[in-house]
Amino acid sequence: MKIKSVEFALENCEVLSIDGKYIGNFQVRDLKKHITKHYNSIMHMTTCELFSIAISREANKEYNAFDVEEWKHNLFERLSARDICSVDLIYEDGTKDEFYVDWVGESEYKNEAQDSYVSKLGDLYIVISKEQTVKTCFGNWNIDDENGTSHMMFR
């Protein structure tokens, strides 16, 4: 099965989509299902304790937030803003896995569990975890060296 795209839902309700051809290695670990009653609705949600992903430099571009021309942003800068709330992995057969990431800290706007790094080569690495960082998840891959990243990158 191949990834068609990855969608990141951010704290401000913005959703950013990355084409599957730009996705390198990723990991989703310790998925847990939750059922919550909130006011008059029942929510079914899945959370993960660790999410890590490598995204090719070729995916980095300028875009208009909420399709408003005056709100130009850089994709990698925006994804590095520490406010990813959930992720959808969308497969070529139309199925998908949806989950929320761990949110740590008192802020409603910044997630202390999110660590992001743009390598010297321009690739983006994101880790969302209470215990792991980009260094602990990707440190052995020599992510600042073209020869190191060639094993994990992109289809």
C-alpha cells in the first residue's frame, strides 16, 4: 500500500496536505482509541504517543492560508510552528488512518511535544512525542548529509 497524501490539521483549523511522493520514512506508535462525551455529542478519536515523519525539500512551497491571497506562508515554516493537532494518512486505495497527536503543555496554541528541524539539505523532520525528538528519532540517519537520507527518502 502506498501513501497518496498526508494531511496535517493545525490548531487554527487550517489543513495542509503533502503529496505522497514527498513523504519519506514515518512512524506512528502506540495508537489508543477514546470515546468521550463532550456536552451533547459523543466523540470517537484515536491518539498516538509518537508521530515522526520526514518530508522532502521538494514539498516546501509558498501557499495562501485558507486560500486568502494576502495570507502567504511558507509550508515548512508553518508545519514547524508547533501546532499540529491531528494527521490523516491517505492511501492510494482511498482508505485512511486518522489520529490526534499527543499535546503537551498548558498552551492552547503551541504543543511542547512537537519538535521540528529543517536539515541543511532543506528536508523537514517532525517528531511529536513526550519523550522523543528529531535527534533521537532521526539522528542515526545523517539527515544533514545527502548520502544519509537516501535510504529513507522519498518514493
